[in-house]
Amino acid sequence: MIAATLVLLVLVGITGSALIAFWWAADTGQFKNPEDASKSIFDRDESIGKPTDHFPGRSS
Amino acid sequence: MRQNISQPLDQNDLQKISSSKAHEDQLQRQLIDTRCRNIVTAFFSASLVWLLSGSALAIAASIKLHSPDFLTQSDWLTFGRVRPAHLNTMAYGWVSGASIGVGLWIMSRLTRVPLSKSPWLWAAFFLWNIGITVGTIGILRGDSTSIEWLEFPGYTAPFLLGAFAIAMFEIIRMMNKRPPGHVYISQWYILAAFCWFPWLYATAVILLVWFPVQAPAMPPINWWFAHNALGLWFTPVSLAAAYYLIPKVVGKPIHSYYLSMIGFWSLGFFYAWNGMHHLIGGPFPAWLISASIAASIMMLVPVITVAINHHMTMKGSFHYLKSSPTLRFVVFAAVSYTLVSVQGSSAAIRPLNQITHFTHYTIGHAHLGMYAFVTMMLFGAMYYIMPRLWNREWPSAFLIRSHFWLCALGVALMTFALSIGGWIQGWELNKAEKGFMEILEITLPYLQARSLSGGILTLAHLMFTLSFLLLIFGWSPRGGTPTLLEANTPFRRTQ
């Protein structure tokens, strides 16, 4: 019984940590301008429209 | 650049600024990659050693299932030892070691914060690999805990926990130092995975190994841990890699950032409740099992969002599969993620579970997840990362192609053989009049196919290891723009 309670507490803890992180994300504007976020992985020299991987010996 | 600041910039000036900023980005990436080079390569190298060791143990265990007299001379080579040694070297040595390397590199790239220079990460590397070595030897000499996915003896846990704590703090440090702005979806997945896993592992080790709880409470804790290791550690790191690599390789942002966020948050909310579906039919509170079945079905939400997002991002770019080694592995893995998740949710439904439970079907499902999804994703990530760390091209397109096709063939054979064989096995086991040995004989061809697939996969692993070694020892072309080189001169040694 004690173990089941402990596991339940940890389950609630993990879900709770996700809830706290969710609240933080909403509070800091992480859900605003998602299109900008999706472009954040591109650099000015590795920009959108530029593929970055090929088999050796073959460029596009 | 201009004498008079009030004068408007002309085209030439804009080009110079743009080119200097592009150069800045390139230099920043170079700094990040240089700082990552040794430690990430070390994690990858050690993980490959475990991959090969785990493959050898897998073949031994698999052959024993249809030829029980194979390697019976020594007690340390008995099935009860080589099988858990295989599982643990693969799960912790190969997948977790490579995931730490991939996680550190992607987080460093996305936060634009170079890895720490402190020796702590090296301490993590040594602790992790000492832990796996001690644990594997422990299992083989008969010290296994007999708790599935946690067979390493209790004395190895401090090594693994210490290593993971260091990796977690490094991930948190990079997040903390990142420039202000959006947190990309891959960062969310990596941050969550590196915080969730030590928590899961510590809880399971404390309650099951160090201070074992009463026996009836052990299976729920065991399966809570084992299933979450897959869903809250291996899965998030692999999805982080997919969300970073697919857009980068095809040069296109992900189709819908909204969907990616729904996928992440629903994984966080639903996954932790999934593990109890392994105990359907067992002597456990019905509500616990039912809640887990409901959560397993709810997992279709993140899975479908991820599948739609990846497919729509790839739409119009499928031709890159011909030209990009990374994309081949990553797309194969992404499709497998959808398949394994739908298969997992369906197997949690009681009537289906009555057939598949305690059969080879579950082993086929595990290989679809841990190999076709996670391992293929890690291979794809390593194909992208290594040339950038070493500023060198992969040595041979032939080795990459052979590696891919052998992996694809091997894992497809294994999954089909075990799924079909397991289904028949479950169907027959439910018939009270059928003898156990009779059913065992029906499964033999499927078990032989499993051994064959293990051999094919091991050959693929040897080819990848050869490629990896040729790259790091300089037997491959060098270039300033990795993986976009013109030279086609395999096995040419470079400095």
C-alpha cells in the first residue's frame, strides 16, 4: 500500500511538473508567434530553402 | 562601413552586413561543434562498443531459444544471463549513451551555448560506462536483480545516477544561459527527457532494488519504470532529433508548430500513466489498469500530431530521401514511431491483450520501438552530427547504403516474424487442450527468423562502426562544408 501510494505520488509529481512547465510556457509567451519559433533553427547561412545533408561525393 | 551614419544603406552594404552575419552564424556553429567534438564522440564511440556487445549477446540469446544446447558449457552464458545482459547493454549502453551525446549536441546547437569546458562531463562519461561495464559483468556472473529493465545489480545505480545528474545539470545550464526568445520544440523534449529519466530511475531503484517494497507492489513499480523509460526518455530524445533534423535537412520549417506543441504536452500529460497495461489480467486494482488503458489510447493524440507534422513537413521533399543519409534513417524512424505507438495502444485493449500478452508479439513490439524507431533515429542523428564535429565527410556512400538497407531488412524481418509468431503463439496458448511443447514447436520457424535478423543487424552495425572509425581516424575527405563535398574518394586519408 505504501509503495502504491509512493508510485501514485511520483505519477502525480511528474504530471504536476508538466503542469508547472506548461504554466511557465504560457506565462512567458511560448505559445505566441509559433511560426517564428519554427524558424528559429535556421541560421543566416543555413537558411530556409537550403538542404544541409547529402551522401558523400554528391552535392545538390 | 559607412562614413555618414545618416546616409541610407545601399545594396552593397546590405550584402556585406548579411554576409558578415552569416559568417558569424557559421563561426558560432563551429565553436559549438568544436566544444562538443571530443565528449560527444566519446559518448558515441562507447555506445557503439555497447551496440556490438549487445548484438553478440542478442544472437546468443536468440539462438538458445530454438537450439537450447547452444553455449551451455558455462553458467555465465546461460539464457537467463545473456538475455538480460543484451537488454541492458542495448538500453543503457547503446541507446542511452548515444542519446546523451545527441541530446547534448542538439541542445547546444539550439540554445547557441557551447558545452561546458569543465571536466564534469568527462566524469559523467566515465561514470556511465563504468556503471554499464560493472552492471553487465554483474548480470553475467549471476548478480541480476531479475527485475525486467532493471537487471543491473544495485551497486551500479550510483554510477548511472551520478552520470545522469551531471548530464541533466549541463542541459539545465545551457537552457539557463540561452538568449531570450522561444524555446524550440526539440529543446522542450530534451529538457524534459533529461529531467524525467533520473527521477524515474532513482524512484525505481530505491523502491525495487535498494529498499525493496512488498512483493505485490513490485510489478506496478517495475512496469511504471520500464514503460516510462521508453516513453519519457528514449522517445523524447528521438522526437527532439526528428524535429531538429527533418527541417534542417530539407531546409523547411516544420509544418505546424502548434501541432508539435500539442504533441509534446500531451505526451507529458498522458504517458506517465501507460505502464500498467503490462499487468492486464494480473492481481491489481482494476481502476489502476483501466486508467492505464485509457492513457494508452489517449497516446494516439501525440502520436497522430507528430505523424501529421512530420508527413506534412516532408510533403514535396521526399526526393531528398535519395540524397540524404540522415533523412533516410530519420524518416524510417518517424514512420516506425507511428506504427509502434498505434500497435502499443491497440495491444493495451483487453481482448487483444488476452492474445498477445506473454508472447513473442511483445518482443516484436519492443524491437519495433527500440530499434526501428529509436535506434534508426540515433543512426540518422549520428550521420548528421559526426561530419560537423570532425569537419570531415563520411568515407563511403556504399557503407551508408548497405548499413541502411541491412538495418531496414533486419528489423522488418524481426518485427514481422515475432509479431506473426507471437500472435499464433497467443492464439494457441488460449486453447486449453493444446500442449505447451506443441505450441513451442509451432513458434520455432519464427524464432529461427529472429536469429537470422539478428545476424543481419549485427552485420549492419559492423558496417556503421567501420564508417565511424574511418571518419574519426581521418580516412575520409575533409571539407569546410560537411556532407556537401564534391570529392568522391573513399578511404583517402586526410589530416
